[in-house]
Amino acid sequence: MVASGSRTVIAGSLSSCIAGFQQSCRFSQSSGLRRSCGGTGPAFVAIWRWKSNTRRGRPQIQTELRVLIRQMSMENPLWGAPRIHGELLRLGFQVAQSSVAKYMAKPRGAPSQGWCTFLRNYAPNIAAMDLFVVPTIGFKLLYAFVVVRLDRRDLVWINVTAHPTAEWVARQITEAFPWNEAPRYMIRDRDCIYGAVVTRRLRAMGIRDKPIAPASPWQNGSVERLIGSIRRECVDHIIVLGEAHLRRILKSYARYYNEMRTHLALDKDAPVSRPVQRTGVIRSRAILGGLHHHYLTV
């Protein structure tokens, strides 16, 4: 019992001595550092804060430059770090190529152009055509034929008939496109109205026939969207009296559609680009008897 008690007393004494020695060492070190820094006070705190916050390595890149590097890499999936680095040097940025590679967007797959880029490259050479039905006041059915170019969504041709035939459709295609302005591809559905006469006419004009899959109207989405706009904005609000009446209405709507109506796909511009009018007095002009209006400055 006496031996165990003596061990406890000795251990306590040793721990107290060690703690006191450590405290005296810390005090002596801090005192020496204070003396080397010129004493205590704000100078001592400022110097040690500066020494603690000092970071070594390459300087940080500005946030705007990091965003620009990421934007370039996402918009140009075929570009690597050397190409983007060269563009940044031409723009006046001094940055290392390794930093460019660090902040580039990581590709999810093999570098390739997107569908939007693919369609933009081929859209000027693609057109689409279709027929839709409009009833008259006497419950007769009239057939409207439309042709649209995919590049600027412009309505190239529109006409009406009560008895559509393959010969009539072939004649409309000839009138829609001059021989030197014909598109390279024509998208259509598999309606039986497009017979051998139509395919021969397309081939003679240098147009490649591209029928969509059966019962797949979404594959001809541009012309289907155009027909929907014609219905919602025009023929659904008008009682058609006859073939001549419908032709006159659709011709007027075609002018409004191409020259005045803004489109989301064209950045709120018309197929025939409209200039921005900033000066003058704003006037409105009725279209289709007041169904729509065109606003301009005079």
C-alpha cells in the first residue's frame, strides 16, 4: 500500500514538472519572438497574421477568365487546351496552358458536334412540304399546300385546291422554287398524293426526296408547327366561303408570317429580317381585318 501511494505521488510530481517546463518553453519562445519583432502589440499580431496567410504556388485565375475557359470548351467540343490557350493569348490573357486544361469542362463522351450545329449547317439546303384540310361554310373540304424552308422558317409557297393530284403538287413545287434556288433535300410524309410524278419532278430539279417514317409527323416538325400556327392564328377564326376566299386569306397571312411575325427560333426576328426602328411615331396597321396588327414607326 505504501509503495503504490509513493508511485502516485512521484507520477504526479513528474507530470507537474513536465507541464511547467512546457509552459516555460512556450513563454520563452513567445518572449523571444516578441523581442525580435520589436515588442508586443499590433505589429506583432500583424506580422504573424501575414506569415500565417502567406500562400505559395501559382497565382489564382480570375473568375471571369475561368468562366470564359469553360464557355470556350463547351461551345467548341473539338478544341483542346492548346487551341483554347492560343485564343486566350490572342485576346490578351496571360495564362498557362496547364491552367487552361485545369478549368476546361470535362467532356462526357467523344468530342463531336451537337444536333443543333448539325441542323444549322444543313438547314439552308432543306425544305419541307405538306397538305392540310380546311372546311368551308358549305362543309366542303379544301386542301392547302405549304412549302417552308428550315433555315429562316420562311413560308416559300402556299396555295389552295379542292381536288389535289400528283400533277398539281408537282406544278406547285416548280412554281415554289426557281431552278437555281431549289433546296437539296425535301422532307415530306408518305401521303399517296406524292406519286411518281412528284418524285420525278424532284429528281429533275436536283432535289433529293426524303420521306419520313410512316405515322411519324414529328419527323417533319417544322412544317407541322407552321400548319399549327396557320390554324391557331388564322383559319380557326375565319369562316371560309370558298376556294378563292381561302387563297386570298392564306396569301395575306403568308406576307404577315414572313415579313412581320416574330419567331422564337429566330431570336424574336421575322423570316425576312426586320430592322429595329428606334425613332418616329408608332403606328399600327391591321392585318387580316384586325385579327393581327403590325406596328411600325413613321
